[in-house]
Amino acid sequence: SQQGEEDPQALSIQEGENATMNCSYKTSINNLQWYRQNSGRGLVHLILIRSNEREKHSGRLRVTLDTSKKSSSLLITASRAADTASYFCASPHPDTGFQKLVFGTGTRLLVSP
Amino acid sequence: DAGVTQSPTHLIKTRGQQVTLRCSPKSGHDTVSWYQQALGQGPQFIFQYYEEEERQRGNFPDRFSGHQFPNYSSELNVNALLLGDSALYLCASSTLDLAGKIQETQYFGPGTRLLVL
């Protein structure tokens, strides 16, 4: 079963625009992570935000976490064509001692030149 | 510093056959997890190995088995292949945090794409 649900499922923007994608999750979390996947290849870890953090930045990425709403958002500023990829949120499942990551269904981002 | 490597990159099998996929974890990592990603879906956890033992298992049948070697590398075996086993199989490595309990960031390999005909 999926822990997270990303929204929107697909997003199409122009280079230079900002892209925002959201993730809602079901159970309590210790941390929430965002991953990028290019063309069905391996996942690249982007950023991890812990449950006691509300916002985190990494380069052009900004992640927020609202544990009261069980939601997170990923903002990519000044997008580039190279940002075209699928983006997934994931969190360690608490019932398993945090030993497995449970992923959402992903947002497919297309950035056009 | 080598990242996570997987072999082969692509594989084509027929129904009923058996397949073995291989993974070498990132240097310094001792825990290996396997995920199955069907087309258009997020990865689904299969199982995790630590100290050569299966620590945790997802909702996958016994046809899916694994092994971890003393050098921390791992194999995923799937028996009696079904058409529905066609997917991208991802290996991820990690290590424990300072408290020795919670897994932090997992590093993924490029995956093995399996097609079952």
C-alpha cells in the first residue's frame, strides 16, 4: 500500500517557472524524504525533513512539512529542462521500526525550454 | 566513492523461469533493501537485509527470496516468474543512524529492468 499521495500527478511548466508538488501521508512519521527519478531509472535522494522541522532548503529546493495536516510540499524554483523527472515522497514506516520506506505514487514534472 | 551498483541493467525472461538480480551497496553501508517498481507506480518494499539476515519483509510471496553476503552485497531471486513480475527492481543501501536504530537516507542503484514474456 502507498503511504503518500502526491498531487498533482502530472505538472507541465516552462523553464524559469516554479514547480510545486504536494504530498499527503497517512500515518505518523519520523521523517519525510523527497526523491527524483529520471526516465524510470534509479531514485536520487533530494532532501530529508524531520518531523520536528517545518521547512528546509537545499539549493533551488524548498520543502515544508505540516505534521498536523500530514502533508509536505516540494518547491523547485527557477526550473530547468533538466528538472524533468518524476518526484516521489517517502517516509519510513513506523510499524516496521522504520526499516522500510513507503513511497507515494509520484508527480511527473515536465519542464519545457 | 562508488555508489550503489546493480546488475544486470536489463533482463528478459519467460514465464516460469527463475531470475537472480545483484546489488553492491554504497561503500560503508551495511544494509540493503530491495524494491519493486511497476510502470507508473512508486517503489514497493520487498525486503531488507542486515548482517546477512532478512530483517523486514513487505507484502510479497515466497517466490521472492534474497541473500546478503559477508561483503554486504545482496541478491534478489524470483522463482516461477509471472507476467506481473515485470518491473524495475531497485536496490537501496543505507546504514544506521547514531542511535543505531532508525534508517536515514537510502541510496538507490540504477535498477534492473525485468521483462517477463
